[in-house]
Amino acid sequence: MSAEASDPGKLGWMVGAPPPSDKIIRFSDPDYFSFPKLRWTVCHFRQLMPTVGVSRGIGAPVSLERKLDPTIDAVTFTPLGSDKPMSWEESLAANYTDGIVVLHDGVVVYERYSGCLDDTGQHGAMSVTKSLTGLLGEMLVAEGTLDANAKVATIVPELAKSAFGDATIRQVLDMTTGLHYSEDYADPDADVWIYSAAGNPLPKPADYSGPRTYFEYLRTVRKEGEHGSAFGYKTINTDALGWVIARVTGKSVADLLSERIWSKMGAEQDGYYTVDSIGTPFAGGGLNAGLRDLARIGQLLLDDGVLNGQRLVPEAAIADIRAGGDKAAFAKAGYSLLKGWSYRGMWWISNNEHGAFMARGVHGQAIYIDPTAHMVIARFASNPVASNAANDPTSLPAYEALARHLMQ
């Protein structure tokens, strides 16, 4: 179904008191996050499952200046692997965009909502969450609270017998750990589904004998290959880092994100994380937030961690991320659409001529930061295909074309 045909408003999901039986979505339904239901679900996680808040504090939001650019919709580019030009406006529907905002020089020059989202709503950030967990980790490293060369087991002894035990914090941050773990969402037997079952906060079936929390699952992960030799994108790295962060700070990633960034960056809305059965935030993909607040994160990094003269993020942490990771290690992962990229501190580094870097999440979530163009793009989406390989051929050239347009 097209973006227009699958619009959750048109399909009438969860409308009524109560909704008709064929329009009800429950977390316990096996297809609650399958297309087209997912186009409603991505905006309503806290309606379906337990969550924990990320407080914005009690201060007034920092307003974003607005000067909308009516020429942006007509910006054209050629998708990767195609010879047919596409406009920026056409790309939004092609990628099932639920919301997108563009900042140029810190000013909102474009903002559009669709699907389940409006400017007052919140949306699942999916694996964009990883980049915020990574940012917290890099901040602790820059401040000396966390030693990047320390072995995970020295901080979390419970992981000593797992694959993480002899990995360094840096290897976890850059996902160069050697783990026996499959994150192929298209494979019903992949490890990611066992992990999802462990993190499911609902009561387990009577015959369930597997791990019951994120922490319990992490202790079962076995080693495959050598740490440090190759990049391997695996969500469990981020949740292991979340455990490390909680152990060294005494705060969950939700509380630390609120304390260090969310309550200080002038956010408009509280965020929230989905949690497991003991209330552990899903550090690898559980953040939900307003779109403009996602853009504020991007702008904070673009401005080297400073907001209104106050330093929120150590300059060294951002510099380390922007410098990128091991290109050779990244290349071994075989991302054909991301040749020349690298991964550092749980951020995706393009290494292009503009020095652009990204936070990326399944189904099309993104924060794209272009330091040369002084541009930030924040996007929420509900693409039917989980892998970003489905939208990268359109999204990446669109972002680069918009950067060139704004620099004119």
C-alpha cells in the first residue's frame, strides 16, 4: 500500500469507544508492529506498553526561530540506482515519512507532518536511540568517568562469562565486538526475536524458560570471532553499554539523558522509553520523542555541544564521534549503499566532503547532521521495510541535494 492508502487515519485504527474489533491494535497481537498497523503503532507505544519518562524539566522551552523556505519541495535529486529524477516532496511519500523538520543555521526552514504524527505528538525513534546512548557513553569517556579501554567485565562482573566480558568499552561503543547474534528481522528464527521476547514486559507463558529481562539475555550471549576486527551492527551492544552506564553513574539511561541533555536543551516535550518487565529502559531502541526535540539534539551536536553559551556535551566527545571509526572494519559489514562510511560512538559517519554524520533507526528514523551546510534534518517514518536499505537510495541523495540547495 502507498503512504496515502496506508495512512492510519484513513484506515481508522483505534478510532471509537471502543474501536470496532477489526480496528483494534494490542501489544499482545503478533502483528501489532506489522505494516500497515505499524503506521499507527509508532506514535502510540505508551498506549500499548509500560514506559518510563525522560523529563524535560520545568523550564520554558527554547524556541526555534522559523523562516520556512517554500522552494525546498521542488529540490530535485536522482535516487541511487535510478536515472529518474525525484523531488524532495515526492521523496516524503516514497519513504512513508510521518514527520520531517529541517534546520539551517539553527532556523526551521522546513517542517511537514503526515500519517500518525503532528507537532504535538511523539514517535518511536527506534535505533536513533542507540546514538543517544552512545553519546552519553562518549560524554562519560570524555569526562574520565568511563575508561574506553576498560574491559566490560571490570564494570559489570555479571557479564564476565558472556561475550561482552573481555570486550573493551570502545569496542562496544563502536560495535566491533565479536558476538554470536543475528539481527535479521526477516528471519523468524533470528536471535533478535529471542532478545525481544526477553525484553517483552508482558507476563511470559507458563512454559517459557528463556531470559526474562534485557540484563538476563545479555548474560547468555556467546562470542563469535575476535573483538575489534570487524563492525557488526547488533543492538545488544547498546543495551550492554546501557548497563555499563547505569553501573558507573547509578542512573538509568532515561534518567541520565534527562539530567544531562533533555532537561537542559530547551525541549518542548518529555520523551519516554519502553521498558522490560523490571522497568529497564530499552537503551538500543526504546526512545520516543517529539520531532522538534529530535532536531534539537542534532543542532546541539552541530553546535559542538553548546546551547546559549552553556556547554552540555564535552567538545571532545563530539570531536571523537565526528572523526569517525575504522573504515576497514566497517567495510567488512558489507553495506553496499554506505561505501566509505564508518561507525563511531554509535553514530554513522558518512566521511563525505561535508563531514555529515547520522543517527539511524529502522523504518526510516533519522537525525542527519551536515556541518558544512549548517543543516540538521530530523525525520520520523513508518516505511513498511525495516532495513534502511529500503529508503537510503532516496533519502541519502535527497539530504545531500538539500544541503547543496541551502548553501546557495
